[in-house]
Amino acid sequence: MELLLATTNPGKIAEIEAWLKEPSVRAVSLRSLISPPEVIEDGDSFEKNARKKAQTLAAFSGLVTLADDSGLEVDALRGAPGVYSARYSGPEADDVRNNEKLLRELIGVPQEKRSARFACVLALRSPLKGREGEWIFRGECEGRIALSPLGRNGFGYDPLFFYPPLGKTFGELDRKAKDAVSHRGKALQKLREAWPSLFPSNHNL
């Protein structure tokens, strides 16, 4: 079976592909499609954005499609940046600018009030005849925002996301350690557990 990964984010692709270890499933990059439609992520929730991407790209490609929308929710900022996590610092947003803006927004906020969580919603869409359907998987990871970036691993807000049980930021964890506790890792595990009932002939994930 071919599984289209509906993202061009290299960090997300690496994490999902690390989960795809079964030869019976081949990951297909969005970049390999010819002129795929651009999906505007204008939903007000991670689920709406993930579902929109999965539905649009599954219909276009004819492939089972896995779409992800995820981000950081900071309690002191009333859940921001949320669905705007990737473009938090504006049109020229990148990881460095987003992290810098987040730290500016939290100037003066003490550690005990810097609680936050990463959230991930995976939408799996199947256009296959006899197996049409859509399934949603959500994962969350609780932590807090560090006072400064720590670590060079991961991507996005990982250097600022401090995970108390391990005493490190996600930026300080290797991929295996991060995947075991992360929001995306938890969502992928739920997908992995559900897969045998969704696609019985490809049950060995």
C-alpha cells in the first residue's frame, strides 16, 4: 500500500517515516505529486486543518492519505500560537523568528505560569473502493516554556519546550526519546494500534 504524507515539513516527515517500518507500506512524498492543489490551512482547530488536507489530497491523488496539523498551546497566551504555530511571527516566519517572538510574549512570566502543551491531530483518509473512510487520532504532551532555547535537536519550538518528566527540552532529546513521549508519537501510536482493523491486509505496522 502507498501512503501519501500530506506535508512538506521535513521534521514531520522524518518522524512519520520513522514510524513506517513495515515494507508493505510505502510512504509517498507530497513533493512527488505533479501540481498538487494548495491547501489553505484556514481552520480554527488542528482537526479542521488536518481533515481538510487529508480530504483534498486523497481526492486528488487517489491514495490513502495521512495529514497532520499540530502546534503549541501556551496557557499564559490563552492557547496561542495554536493553529498559527508555524506562522506565528508573520509572513517571513521560520523556527528562529517564531521562538524569538514566543520568548518576547512571555517576558516577565514566571516559570510556574509558563505551562504549555504540544498537540497533534492526524487525519487518515482512504478513497479506496470498499475501504472509504476517515479516521482522526489526537495526541498531546504537557510541559512548559523554557526561559531560553536549549538543545539543537528537533524542529519548531522543540528547544523551548521543557518536558519535566525527563528534565530536558525536546531540543535536547534524541529522536527515539522524543518520539516515545511526544504529541505526534502518541497520535501515531493510536494510529498504529487502529491500523489492523482499518486495513487488514496491511496489518503488520
